[in-house]
Amino acid sequence: MINNYRFELSFKTLDQLKKKIEFCVTKNIKSINIPCKGVIKKEFLIEVIEFIGENYSQLDVIYHYSLFHQFSRTNEKSYEEFLRFIQECKKYKNKEILLISGTKKRKNFEVIDVLHKIRDINNFKLNLGVAYNPYYSNRDDMDKERKNLIEKINSGLIYSIWLQFGSDVNLLNNQINFLNKIICRSPNRSKNKIKIYGSLFIPSKQFLARFRFRPWRGVFLDDKYLNSLEYSEQITKNIMNIYLKNNIIPLIETDCSSIKQYKNLLEFDKNNF
């Protein structure tokens, strides 16, 4: 079943990327995501697109594009760089990208601003995905997140929604109901139903300890999840079941580039899903 999932690859050099891709290929993993964070940005991101495009054209690659990390001096210059990125993706026949504002917002250079700019581009021919966090417990934050998503979808350019990871399955279920309603009313220009992807981390003692020490902005994991491996595994199982029940495609963000990591994932997949 795991070959139906998507896998995110993080790396610092092209050599590291090559080793991880080669491992994925040996395990028949062909759907990968390349994040835009850390060193994976600016010119290095372009190098990555060219490297994968020239050497691994058989892969289904979705690149992330963070407007925060890719910002270059001015909004105008940054938009030019975004268009350059788009052309590189089209050159190597990438079909979809995930466009995100980033953890910190740039004034007048967020996703909705870019959507307004590209809406009138002829022959854009690239599917766009946007992120959505279903785990806000504060009503005002939730309403703002929903409003922003609706505005993005109303652009008519959105083909996919990418769910953030969290631990409150009740919030997740409620937000999926909301998403299904707005998707049915979406003005998607292809008239195809918008896909939903869902982030997933396979918990481990190391992952929980790291998150307790340095929480990630925008990722909401409760204390019980962070302090009990057994409980976090059960929550992950519940989330995966929700994903599969609702035809949401899992994005595995846990590193899976070694025999040990792959076996752990297989064991978790077998025992829980």
C-alpha cells in the first residue's frame, strides 16, 4: 500500500538527494515531494529541478515553493523568480507544485497575491496546490484559515489542498467535512474535483523528543501525543484511517531512505493500516 503514498525527501546536497532517490527507486517509490526550506531554495532549488529532470524523468515529482524562503529583495523581483521556477518545472514536464506563503508572511506577497497575478497567464498548464491547517482550536484562527482557503479556491486555479499534520482527530474530521463542501462549490477551471493530500509522520521516541525540545510553528501536537509513543502511534493510525476513508493521499514526511527506516514504515503500515 505504501507505494500509493507520496514521500517527502529532505537533503543538503545533490549527492544526498541522489542516494535517497536511488533508494526510493529500488523500492518502487516513484511519487516524491521536494520541500522548499533549509538549503533547498533559490539557485539550489533550480539545480535540484534540473538534476531530477535530467536523471530521473520517470519520477512523479511535486516541488514546494515557499514565497517566504524564495523572496528576493522586492515583490517584483520575487515574482520574476517565481516565473523562472515555473518555467523550469514546465521544461521537465512537472505537472504540479505546492505553493505556500511560508511560516512568516511577506506583505503583498502571499499565495493569494501570486494567484491574482498568474490568473490571466495564458497556457499556464501547471496544477497548483495550497496548504491548509485543520488543527486550529482558536475560533478566530480557524475562521481566518478557512477564509484564506476559500479565497484561494475562488481563483479557479487550485487543483489540490495539502493538510498540515496534527493530533486532534476531531478537528480533522470536522475540517474534512468543511473541505468537501467548499470543493463541491469550487470554480476549478479543469472541472475536476480538487485532490486532498494529508501530511503524516511516523512517530518515534526520537521524533517526539525533538519536537518537545523544539516545536514546529503551525504544527499542533498535544502533550499526551508527545509523551506517549503508544498513544502517538494510535493517533497516527486514526489519522491514516481518516485519510483513506476520505480518499486523501498520504504524504509521508518521515525520512524513508534506508533499509531500517523502510522496514519500520512497512511494519507500521502492516500493523496499523
